[in-house]
Amino acid sequence: MRLITICLTLALLCLCGCGGPNSNPTPTPTGQAGKGKVSPGFNLTSVDGSTISFKPMDNPTGDVTLIVFWSKTWDSNAKVLLSRLAELHERYAPRGLRIIAVSYQEEPADLRAFLAINKTPFSVAVGKPNTYENFAVKSIPTAILVDKSGIAVERWEGHYSTEEMSTTLSPYLPGRDGNSGS
């Protein structure tokens, strides 16, 4: 009888996915930020004080948008991330990719100083708590790809190589594959 109880308990644990704190490193998106749902929008302030707007359902240029939540404070690889995003921007902006990097819990003055040294060719916004909540940000970095119709089609949590992201991005963009300099 005791053996049956142990076997049933183990089976329930396996079915529930209770494998410990690291058994599911990628949280399931919730709310509007979920894959396949209309993306939330925002109006945030850039490091230079201008407004950066993202309105997924009002996209007259038909851009595909990559929104990346990042932090120079919380992520020791932030410079690598920004470098990869700059490469993606160079490669895919001509095909309609818009990148918006949203800083997480950064003071604007500190962020300005950091970006004066680590220049970016894409927009950088200062995030707000409700923005992180609306996009269900659970870890830094988190990237969300929004297609031209305003639907969140891909989500990455953690660091990925430029090529891994390129493979996923490219089919959403018109024209050539963007993997060459031509």
C-alpha cells in the first residue's frame, strides 16, 4: 500500500511540473502581452526627454516592432545585448524593423551617462512599472516581437544570439533574409 502511495505522489508531482524553482525558467506570458494576442501600447519618455509612442493597432508604416526590456543595473551583459540589438537594427531596419529598448528601473541621468558611452541606433525609453506589468515582464532581458498588425508573435526571456533572433525575426519582415550585407 505504501508503494502505491509513493508512486501516485511521484506521478502527481511529474504531472504538475513540480520540479523545483528552476524547472520552468520561462514564465508563461499573461494578460495582453501573451503570444498571439494584441500587444499593449505605451507612451514613454526617452533619455533625451522626447516621447516614444508604441500604438500596436495604429501602424501606418507597417513596421514590425521588437520591444526589449533591459537594465544596465540588473544585467551584467547589457552592453552585449545592446550590441546585438544594434546589429539587428542595422540588418533589419531597412526592411521595417523598429526596435524600442525599454530600460528597467533606471534613473534617467544614469541611463543618459551610460548611453553617452554605449550609443544605440534605436530608441531607448525609460520604463514605468505599469509598462512592465502590461507586458508581463518577469525577467531581464525580455524581448517581445509585435507583427505589423499589432499581435505579439514571439517572446524571448534571457539572452539569445543575433543569429537566433534573426532566424525568428526575418520571416515577419518583407524582402530578403537580411543575413548578408547585400
